[in-house]
Amino acid sequence: MCHIRSGDKFQGLVLLLLLGLFTSCGQQHKKPSPSGFSDETFSNELKTILKPVDTSKNRKFKSVAEDVGYTYECDDYQPIWLKENFLSNDAAGKLIGELEDMQWDGINPERYHLAALKKLKEKLDTAKKNSLNDAIDFDTAMTDSYLSAAHDLLIGEILPKTVDSLWYHVNDTVWDAPHLLVNNNGVYPSLNGFRSEVPTYSLLRNEYRRYTDLMNDSVFNEAIAAVKGGYVTAHPSSEVLEQINTIIRTELPWLQTGQNDTVSEEKQLLSAYQVYSGLPRTDKFDSNTIARLTMPPAAILKKISANMERIRWMQKQFGSLYLIVDVPLMELFLRKDGVNAMHMRVVVGKLDRQTPSLFATMANVVINPPWGVPPTILKNDVLPGVQKDGKKYLNKKGIKVYDRKGKIVKASSINADNYRGFNYKQDPGDDNALGYVKFNLPNAWDIYLHDTPHRGDFGKNYRALSSGCIRLQQPQEMAVYILSEIEKRNFTMDKLETIIKTETTRWEVLKTKIPVHIAYLTAFEDTTGKHIQFTRDIYHRDDKLISLMN
């Protein structure tokens, strides 16, 4: 139970520039001029066109135009995508193929002027004699497109701060695309090297392909039209039900149903469809379910594309051990060596106290944590309670009030004018807002993972109920797993329960700092790690991102 501090500024993407990217290119190797360029006409002309890049300032970011200039400067202004007689080389063909392939990343290849590049390439490859101007146009345009595509794959098309003020992930991957083009030893540096290695990304990419195919699936689209045009009630006709089953079976071809005397095959399919679509599990053909069943594939593609963009905003790879909380899914996964070591439901921030997206590392586990009431909860919850019931409210919540000298303060002396001048604390115990276990992730937003006395919330489908922090369904089990399996200590559940009974705070500092990713993804993998399931957009963030991407 915690708060999100207001006024925190967006931290932005941090792009580490290694390999001396803004230093002199003097140490770069000089490529010999290929056959047909012995007079240096290409390099001499290009040198007059491109402005020298200012490398005196150690900046974190630069424009694509500066990147293009820097690349050629480091390569002695030699052509990158041409061979003798100004014909396109093998690398040019590979890049054009990979730019076409960007469509499966949810990015329109025309963002990189694909059609124009193809025309330029065809012109060079079919003309009896190519002009120097055409050669320079093609080569520089190809370099511009390569660097732009690499940038978009590595850190995203859109700055997160323009669509999500609570996105604080830091993309710390290395921007070395210009150097890869120069120091490639004749090997084409594939764009795939810039693509996210997070497992969810490849699943989303495959799903994008699948839904693109569904746009041309006549049987699937006819079923959507039939359900949309038919009058569907809680008990649809056999004809409409057949079309519904076609939609579900097509969208979720991996679903397995079994013989069940109490649950029909249709009901099994409907239940699974609602879960995979992020709908409340009503087991009825309600309006939300019908709306999702009749959603055209093009609309679903936009949602998949938006979530691939969010993953591009994150680290390129998560490593072999990490914890991820998907906020709209309201679930946590602790992964070790590609396997879910733990998976549980969580409670996340309510709409007016949203959980931010951030990256931090778990530093310690606190058993029997005390709780200091944060400012937001103090103002919105504690003060009204004190004003209404005074001492009775504080006793019910187990909260003690202290002045700046550490002396107990009477509830009757607290009012709207002076309440900020006191400290409000809750001792460890059964009613503590943090429960028996807390997992600290040092970060600027005071977000952490913790136990809770409100255990009934985990049975609810909608669990955006906290004040910003993440409440865990199995906090004690996770503490034992981390301390025994990861930290390799002799730490059992019995030992944890013995410590809890003392009601004495104990800190367990971790030698292994576990990476924790708290992310807002409305399309995420299921527990098998093989399929994508969609979630409800609990904070209403999808539309703005989709709009900007379009």
C-alpha cells in the first residue's frame, strides 16, 4: 500500500553511445575504392554535399541526418550499397527485403520510403550507364532508411512521454548502427540485430502475421459479419452459435475442449475466449463479448502493434532471471532460465492512483515491515477518517501519530491545517497495510511489491484497487523461493512463519539483485509462454498510442 508522488518529470530514454561514436573517425579502417570508383568521384562529390558532423559535444542523441553524415565520414565517404559501375550490391537487396519485413513489427515500411528505394534500385540496375547523382541519391537514401529502421526497432518510433506520462522504463541498449555499417568486414549487418529479444515480442510479431492473414480469410470474416448482423441474445440460435464457434476456433486454434457433463463445449469455448480477450468471465454472450467477437482483424492488429512499440521502449533483453508485472493483466511472472518459476495474481493501482511503468532491481526482502503513511493516502484516506471518527479510526487502522520529536499525538489535536506536521506509522502485525512481507525495489516513485491483509481481492477479476504499489497473491511463497532457491540460503516456510510471529522487523538483503519490470502491456503471453492473450485497457492508454502510430 503506497502512493505515487506527483510532479515527477519524465526521465526519457537513455541511449548509451559506446565505441567512441562522437569521437574522431581517424581510427576507422579505410575501405579501398571498389572497381569503377578509382577516380574518387563518388567520395569527392559526397564530401561536398554532406555537412561535417560536430563531434565536439558529447550528446546522448543526434538526428538521423547527422547519423548519415557521421557514417560516411567514418567510411571516407565511400559507397555502402553500391558496387562497380554504380550497380546495387547484395547488401542493398537484403536491406530492401528486411524493410518489407518491418510490416510484421507493426511498422509501415513506407516510413522508410521503400517504394522509392525500389525504383531507384531498379533504375541503377537496368540503366546502360548510371549517373553519379543517381548513385549518391540511392546510397544515401539507403543509409538513411537503414539507420531509421534500426533506431525504430531498437528504441521505438515514438517517444513514450508523448503518450504515457507514467512510463519510466530506461532503454539502455547501445546505439552502434553507424559503426556496424562501416566495420562490417563485408557482412551485411542485419536489422534483426536491433530487434527486441524479449520473448513476448516474437510472440506478438507472429500474432501480427496471423491476424494479417485473417484479414483475407473469407470464412472468418463471413462469420464476423453473420454474428454482427444477427440478433444475438443470451441464447443465440444454432446458426449464430455455429458462426461464433467458427470465430473462436479460428482466433484460438490451440484451444482444447473435453467431455464434461456439466459444462458444454460451447461454454468451454466461450469461457476461454473471454479470458484470452481480456473480458470479464461471465460465461454469457453479453454485449462486451459480442463486440469483441465481431471486432475486425484490422482493429486487433493496431492493438498488437501498440504493444510491440511498448516493448521496444524497454530493454532489448531481460536476461535469464527477472520478474515482470503486467499491470493491465494484473499478474506477476518470476522467470528463471526461460521458465515461470512463479506466477500469481496481483492487485495494481486504481484509476486515480495508477501504477507507473518502470524498471528497478529488488534489493531486499522485509519481513514484518512497518508502514509509514505516504502523503497521498494521508490526505485522501487518513485525514477524512480522523476528522470523522478520530481515535476510533486510528485504532481500527492500527495507526499511531507522532510529532517531530517522536511523541505520541492525540487524534483530537489533528486537523486539516496541521496534519502534515505529524508522522503516521503502522506497526507490524496482522492488520498492517503491507502484510507480513515487503519486497523493496529502490526507485524514485516509491513503488514496491508487498503482502496485504485484503486477501479477498485476489479472487476478483478486476484488481486495480491499490494506491499504486503491487499487492501479491503469494508473497510468503515468493519470499521463500527467492531466499532459498535464488539466494541459496537455508530458508523455509516454517522459518518465515516463526519470524512473522515475533512481529519484529527483519531485513534480508539480497546478493542477487533481481531485475523487476513493471510494464503496461495490453497484449501479453499466457502462462504457457506460447500464445498471446489480450487484456482490458484499464488506464485507457491504447487509443492515444494507436492514434500516433497511425
